[in-house]
Amino acid sequence: MYNGKIIIVDDEKIVTSAFKALFKVEGFNNVFLFNSPKEALEHLKNDEPDLIISDFLMPEMNGLEFLTAAKKLYPETSMILLTGYADKENAIKAINEIGLYKYIEKPWDNDDLIVNIKNGIERSHLLSNLRAKISELETAQKELEKYSTKLEELVAERTKELLQANKKLAGIINYCADGIIVIDEQGRIEQANPACENMTGLSENALCKKKFQEIAYSDKFEQNDASNNSNGEIFGLSAERNEVVLRDFYIKNALSNEAVPVEISFALISSEESKKHKYVGVIRNVAVQKETERLRDDFIATLTHDMRTPLLAAIQTLKYFLDGALGTLDEKQNLLLSTMLQSNEDLLGLVNALLEVYRFESGKLELCKTVFNIKDLAVQCYDELKPLADKKNIDFELECTVEDSLEIYADRAEIKRVIINLCGNAVNYTDKSGKINILLKANNNDLIFSVTDNGNGIPKEDIPNLFKRFSQGTTKKRSTGTGLGLYLSRQIIEAHGGKIWVESKIKKGSEFSFLLTDVVNSNKNIKNKKEGVYGNH
């Protein structure tokens, strides 16, 4: 059984009957037979056939006229003209003019006819599919043309926006008061703005022949050392650490030979696809800020220093009264003067703390390092704080795993200040009937001290701020202290080349610890330290 609609037109019924019998034998079931070409045309208006077979000579309309009309309706349909031998020339002319598929002479061979019919149907299908594909391609081409036009407009619009953005960016870079510089992974300078040229006293061309390490330096050894790291990192910059802020750096001006204090912020600017990294640096002149800070600190130092004398005088006078030198005091007088004495002593403590902070930050304080027994110092601090702990019924314990004769090389007074501060804070922030454990141990030539309490603990978000100046308690609870104790402790430990830190959990307590490296007494260590291998800060 074959698919395909076939239209047969012949004015002789005997011919159409012969076709009907032939198609039935061959398995064609979608065949429409007409003896009138006009009736066939009316039928064609409603449905498209796959093949049309028409006789040449017919009374109403000859085969050429019929097929011409049918061709207008369905240009891709294959058409076969049946003709006698005498009409062969007209048939060939019709094929050329109308575009018929074939002509078949009467009488025909059935096998040849069936082959031509099958090929004609297949041809119609191929032409129909081809026309559909052509139509799809034409539609796609029109859409592509529209898209291409829109794309060109979009590109033009984006290009205009980029040009405007680049113009604005260039203006910002060129007129920015801060220096802007671009370097590669090795620190080679690739680009610099006019502000950077003014800072360095060098033109952009001259700067691009240098490495950034040649124009920037720091008084701190570790920062300069980081700038020439063996693993290729520049000032700590890497693909993993793509942002860094450099403080306490200087840019040397080649014209004035002056060192300009700066802060430099570097950030990664290369794309993820690029294997080579580049960094943009913003260089800010902080000379005015540094001078302002110096004047402020000098003012605070002078003010606090001048306050010590009247405070000490007031404290001694109050003690004079409380000792009964001017007669016996009643209970109210004694309470009032005791309160005044405590307030003045607290104020003196704040003044002393401010002075110590100033001395450390200005570099005017040199550590007075000696060899001393660390266990004796820990016991002394413990004995001073034990009464305060007993008042709150706190279980206050000291655990020393070091030898009784263990000695370290450090500043005894400053280390005592740190121990008293950490343990005093533990006592102050631990609830009544709480527990505090002090641990002192040595690991090779390193000393580790820690104090653990079971207090309320410190929120995780507050821990990074604990060792900063004027940090008081937490964001949830403000302390009545100066906010300088932990900051000063950090300054002292870091001046010794050590490290101080805290670990805490809410409602479980806190543990403050510090580590002093290579301080445990040995003949070799003491010899090196006295020769200046471990210099004072």
C-alpha cells in the first residue's frame, strides 16, 4: 500500500476504469478519477495532490490547459501528460513551457507507468520538503537580519557607553589626588597616574622601568622581607589573597629626596581566565594624618603626665585624712573620703595606662630585659590577686608545670603587668563562686601562659576588637575599665616578639593566652641576647 494522493483525468471512462483496476492491483488506495477536467479543478481547490495524470486531448479543456491551471495551484506537484504518438512534439513543448514532470505515450507499459508514478510522488514530496526548508531558511534569514541590525545597534550603543565610561574613568584616574599604580606579579610597574608621578618625582615612563619595591619601603623588617618573598608574592599579594593594605610605608621622592608616608591598598584586577595576575594600587599620602596623630598623642602624653602630680598629691592628702592625722573621722566622712580616694586612684591608673600606651606607640619605651625566675613572678601575681578572688568566693588555682628554677630572659615588670591584667580581668568578669585556672608551662625554649575562666564568654564578633585601644567589654555589655589593658598587653607581648590571643565560647568561659618564643634561659640564648641578637624594641 502506497501513500500519496493521485488525481487521474481522462474523458474516456474506459481509460479511467483501466487506471482504477491497475491501482487496485498495485496497492494505491488514495486515487481520484475524473472524466471532466473542470470537475477535477474544483476538487483540486480543496486539497493538494501528490501526483496529477491528465490526458492530452479532451473536449472541455485539453490536457495542457488543465495542467497549466493545476500548476498555478500547486507548483511542486509532479504532473504526467498522457499523449498519443502524433502529439509527442506538443507534449515535449508543454514540458518545457509548463514544467511538467513527464509525458507517457499511449498505449503505455504498466510496469513503466507504475515506476513513473512512484518516482513522481517521491519527487513531489522532495519538492514540498525543499520548499518548506527554503521557507524556513528565508524566515531564519529575515530573523537573522533583524538580529544583526539590532546587534549592530546594541554594539554601537555599548561602544558609546564604554567610551563615555572610559573617558570618565580616565578623568578620575588623572585628576585623583591619590596615586594609582598598576603592577604585575613581579612588582613591575605598568601604569601610573599624575598623582603618583608627583609623589615619586618620576615620569610615568621612568616609573614603568622600575619595580614597585624600588620606590616603596617600610621601616618594619617583616614588611620589606615580604616584598621579596621567595614564592613570588609581592607584599603578601597572591591569587588567593587578592587584597592587601600596606601601612607604615614610605615613597621616596626622587626630586626632593623626601620620604612621603603613605598607605597603599592593592587589589587583583586580572580576569579569572588569565594566568598572569595584575594588581592596582591606590597610594594615599598620610603625612598630614601622621602629623595630626603625633600632635594628638603628644598632647595626650603631656596632659596625662601633668595630671600625675596633682593626682598623687590628692591621693596622699586623702590617705593622710583616712589615717586619722587630723582627728578621728565618723562613718560618713570615712566612706566619702574612701570613695574619693578610690576614684583618684582609678584616674591615676588611667593616666598611667595612657602614658604607657603612648610610650610603646611612640617607640620611646625600651624593654629592660633581665634573667628572672618566671615561676616566682607567677606566684607573686597570684598572691596579689587571691584576696580579690576570695571576696567573690572564686575557685582560684595556679598550675605551674615548669621547674622551680626555670628562668626566662624578658622585661620582668612588663610581663608582670600582662599577667596581672589578664588574671585581673578574669576575676572581674567571673561570677561569684566561679572558677579560674592559671597555667604556666614551657615548651623547649618557649613559654606559654594562659588563664581560663568559666564566665559568660565573649561573642565571636567582639573577639577581633578585644586587643584594640579603648575596647570595653563586648557590644552587649560595656565595661567600666579604661579599655587599654588588653591593648597594652598586646603591645608588650608583641614587643617581646611573642603572640597573644583569646578563645571564648558564650556561657562556657574564656581563655586568654600569650606565647613568648625562645626566652627560656640557656647559656647560648643569654649570650646571643646580650650580644644584641634579640634587640630591644
